Amino acid sequence: MTTGTLSHSTSPRERERRHSLLRAAMSEAGYDALVIYGRGDEFVRGRIQYVSDIFTWAGWAIVVLSANGHAVFIADPLFGLGRAAIVDWITDLRMTQDPGKGIADILSDLRIASGSIGVVGLADIVCVGHFQQMRAASPRVTWADATDLFDDARAVKSQEEIDNFHQTSAILRSVFKGLEAEIRPQVMESDVLAEAHKMCRQYGCVDGIALMGRPPFRTFSPGSNGVIERDDIIVVDLEWGGPSGYWVELRRVFSFGAPPDPAKRFWETRVETFAACVDAMKAGNSSDDILVARDRVYGKHGQSATGVLNYTAHGIGLDSLEPPWVPGKSRALKENMVINLHPAIQFADRSEGLALGGISIADNILVGRDGGIRMTDPVDEWVQLEP
């Protein structure tokens, strides 16, 4: 029987690096263990994968990482332990309907009866009922939020992680090239995006979405039964975790001939804005400096994003959204952070927004000493499908 390999397994050296990094942060904060909480979706499952290589598709999951000792994985019956058991280096796998008692049992095994425990996810996703169970089952333990501690530790990427991003970028470049043959007049949006999903899966991507926007740009959708017209501007957004689980959000703009002048002029301002934001991603800068660079170009062209809460940029990795959030959760930029950039904008004229608003750029940027380094497309090109 032919069997495949686990595509998202890290190297032993990388696993040791991550655990050592987190244990050093635990020591500084005075924690005896971390309770790392995750959920089977693209925004927080990566916390579990980061410390265990276990990719969760559904339900909740927890990893307990002590200051010394092995990591323990807990899952609910919805997810079970079958997929977790594929990972051969983390062997203490437990399933429960009462995570509070499950964690208490683990802490007892670790001889932590009255220590200080950091809870990763307490600030954003831990179920209230589960936390109440934890406190009731371990009344002598002091619980503290360790969400930022964990997210800040994993924000700076290793070379192995950067290589994983490049693998996902190469896949999405190939998928977009393949889509050029699928985007044709009178073809349904859903058929084009179905091909995107098919190709991403064939290349081994573990999860993702494919979205399309066309004028009037009210929103990007997963594909309707509307058909593409010859005079359309077509914008496709691919957001996928590659075989390693590392995410890239990449966007391309297509037309069947030269874009009309208003669209061309707007595209040129988008290219200029994107480049300015990339330049601002310099180690030592604040993530808020990305907004300053964006607004400098917008002011030059009479554009604005004042009051827009949509993210212009955000961290990315094993989760599709990691700190910093720009705007919302600022961070000092450090070399080898990876930031996904897609500058937000608003339109005073609604009709102009409907005509142009979807024309946009998105890509991963590596924070460097002298500015950002683009990780997928070295330049931005509007793709003309026909001369």
C-alpha cells in the first residue's frame, strides 16, 4: 500500500526552536505552563499547529506546554484523535468533554498544583464555560492571559517558515496562471473559482478561499451564477494555506483588453500606495507607519481611508490573521516578521466606489532592515487576457 507523507510536519530543529522560544517567554513571565487554546478555523487553529504540528479542521483543541516536559494535546470528540495521531512526535493525546478536568489532570501529572498558568486565547477565543471549568477543577492555580506573549513570540519567522511561505506563493502564482485560461466571456464566476479550488487542492494546499469581484464592486463573493462579460474588470482574491499550512493572500486584476482610463489611473495610484507601504515595513518602525505611508500617497491623489476599520495590513503565518493588525493592534516591526498588505480605501462618491473599489493589490511582505521585501510578485501587473 502506498502512503503519503505529512505535508505540514516541521523539522526537529524547528520544533525545538519554537518550544525553547515559548519556554523562555514563560520563564520571564513567571508561568509554570501554557494552556494554548485553538479552534478549527483559519484564524486560530495555527496556534495549535505551531506547537504540535496537528492541523485541526473542526471543534476546539488545547495544547499544554510546561516549562519542562513534553507537550500534551487535548481535543473534543468532534475532532477526535485520529488526525492528531498522524503526527508521530507528540504522543500524549487525550480526548474529553470536560477540558477543565482534562487540564487539571495534566497539571497534576506535571506536579503543578498551585502554579501560575498562562492561557493563550483567553483574550479572544477561549469559551467562557471552558474557562470556568478550568478554574473550578484547579482552584489553587493562578490563571493569566498569555495571548500576546504567544503571538509576539511566533511573530518573527524562522528560515524554515519563510521557505514555507515561498512554497505557498509559488503555488498561488501557478494557480493564477492556470486561471487565465478559465476566465472567459460567458463563463460563470462559480466555475472559475471552482477551478481555483481544484488547482489549490491538487497542489496540496490544506485550506483556503477563492473570491471574485466585478463591477459594480459591492463585495467579493465565493462565486455566483453570474457570467463574466467581455467589458468586465475581474478581480480574483486567493487566500490559501499551502501544504505546510502557511498562508498567502494574493490578488490579481484581469481584463480582456486595455483597462478604461479611469480604472488605469486608479490602478496606478494603487501600485504607488502599495510600494510606499512596502517601503515603510522596515525593522524598527511601528506597524502604524504603514498607515502613515498609505495616507501620504492618498493625500497626494485626493483619496482617503479616514475612519476605515478594515485592515490595511496584518500579520500572517499558520493563521491567516496574526498580530499586528493595522489598524487596531500595533507592534514594533522586527526583521523577518511577515505582513500581508492590502491597503484599505474609501470613496466619497458611491458610484466611483462601485466602479473602481475592487481594484486592489494583496501580497505577503517580509519585514527587512531597509524596508519590506515582497514575497510573491516582484511587481504589480494588470493582466490583459486579450491584446
